[in-house]
Amino acid sequence: GRGMEYAESREYALGDDARHIDWRLTARSGKAHTKLFQAERERLSLIVADTAPALYFGTRTRFKSVQAARAGALAAWLAVRDGDRIAALRGAVKEPPIAPASGQGGALRVLDALVRWYTQAPAEDAGLANALQHAQRLLRPGSRLLVLADPVSLPAVPAALWPALAQHHELVVLLLTDPLERRPPEARLPFQLAQAGRIELALDTAGVRQRWRAAFETPIETALAQLQRQGARVMALSTDDPSDAWLPLLARTPARRAR
């Protein structure tokens, strides 16, 4: 069995086990409270899918969005193997989450959503921060949370949200990247922009490469270090990586959170 999980707290009554006193609530209320427990239910595995426009891009092997969908599909089937309920959501105002469900049926509903979300950018995207705040309301202690995110989406997420999620859940964050972002060639590269037309970046010069690094590589490295300190299991998953390269994260002990 999975043991017991916390259900709620109530005022202490004669005969309650003193080992279960809720000391925090007792201190706040001035009255003794005890914790109640119930048989632990199936664990929830929740996939939070970032659908920022930056994900629908790739220069090597596949788009970042396709890599995100493949990683999410693996997580869905892992949930089936482990007997978990599987659910998914993205940053949306009108679209509801994919409700938690067990077994193959639950996994297939999540896979259908991932295909819809990552085939092309949805017309409505309320952002990763919105999705994570929604997830925080749905999760119960002990859940597994897989976040599929583009690094450009992280600055909008409140810094306190990550340690709050990591404190009570298994938090795994995959940052979707492309080799061009982290290892640009030392050459002059032409780009076609929708508004500005054709431009050329002189990536064979030190100044341009330094600005490129500041815009792309440095934020990725900063995000990896910060998320580790905040208790997440995190890695950068490149478009040319095997889609299961992140699975060892599930066996890794997260770094101690910064105080």
C-alpha cells in the first residue's frame, strides 16, 4: 500500500494521539489541534505544458514543441506503469485542464491534448505562470509535477512559486532548448523576420557572440542553477537529445533549497 496521507486538522479531543498534534495551527490559533490522516489515494502525475510561441521553433532534429510533446507522452505512460492518475494543463483562461484519470484511457486523453497543444501554437496563451498557479490549486501533497517550459517563460513566474511547489511535490522541470541557442556557429547567419525582412547576424565576431550568449545561453544556465537551488529536478532538453534523456531525473535527489 501507499500508506497514509494528511487529510485535515481539527481541534484536539481527549484520546487523540499526541504525536499527531498540528503544532503550527496550534500556535496560530492558541488552541490545540490534531492532524487527521486517511488512506493514501493514487498519486497524481500532472503535466504542465508551456505553449509560448518560442517553443514552435527548431534547427536540429525536431521543433522544441515536438520534443516537449514527446517528453510529456513518456511521462503519461510512466504514470500508467506506476498506477498514478495522469492529468495535464496549460496556461489558458477558457480551456479546462485534462481531468485526472488512471490507466490507458487517462494517458490517451493527455496524449491527445499534447498533440493539439504542440502541433501549432494555440491562439490563446495565458502564460506559464498562470498554468503553474492553476496547478498549485489542483495538486495534493506527494504529487509528481512535470513542467515543460521554454526558458523565455521563466522570468514571468514568481520566484516564490518554485520552492512552494517543490516543498510538497516531486517537481521536475524540463527546459526545452535548441542547439542554435546554446552553440551558434561562428559564421554570418541570415534570418528572415516577418516584420523587418531579411537580416544577417555576424556570429563570427566576438561582440555579436557575446550579445547572443547574454540573450540565450546565460538565461538558460541561470535558470538551471536557480531551479536546482529551489528544490526542482531540472535539465535542459535539447531538440537533438533523445526524448527520454530526462528520465534519470526521477531517481535523482533534488538539491537542498536555498534558505
